[in-house]
Amino acid sequence: MRKQLTQAGMDRLRQRLNTIKTQDLMRAQEEVVRARDEGKLEENETYLHALEQLKMVERRASDLNEVLTAYEVSTESPPTSHVGFGSTVVVEDVDTSRQKTLTLVGEPEADLNQGTISVTSPLGSSLLVS
């Protein structure tokens, strides 16, 4: 079984890949062309920097494509009798009594600032066995 993402997480990752391919990559390629036109390539720091930026964008696209290939959208509803993938839980900091609502999701879509946490993180996996 492949690793799982929520539909929303898959959609965000696909949109991010689309943005990389249609905007970031094109912008990086334009910078390489612009810098290349400035003179000798081996002495052109702007060109070397633009080329490195292009490689980074291509690497991000490749990495994200690998993630999208390795994961599938979970079609199951979150469990109601226990904590599992897709469950939303409220956790409380025992020192400050502050509460935070978290949803357990796939690793690539986890973002604590957005209230999502990976099922494979230490907190996420401890919630699964609760």
C-alpha cells in the first residue's frame, strides 16, 4: 500500500508542482538566458548563480513529482472509535494549558501552522497508539 495524503493535501502539492513548472522554472530559465548574455560564462557570477537557481528549481520539481508518485489519496473516512489518519484531535500543553486542534495527515502535507501534523511525527505516532 502506498503512503497516504488527504485530498486537500494532494491538491495543494499538485498546485505547487504546477506553479513550479509554469512559473518558477520559466523565471529561472529566463534568468539563465539573461545572465548568459552578459559575457564570458566562466567569469560570469550572475550566470553561475542563475544556473544554480535553475538546478534548485528543477530539483524541487523532481522531488515533488516523486512525492506525488509515492502517495495516494486516502478514500477512507477518519475513524471515529480511535485516532487514525485524517482524525482531528485537540491536544493540550500541560504546562500552559493551551489547546491546539490538529488533524493527522500524510508527511508531505503536514504544517503545524495550518493545524496539520504528520502521522509519522513523534506526536502523531503517539496519538495513533492512544
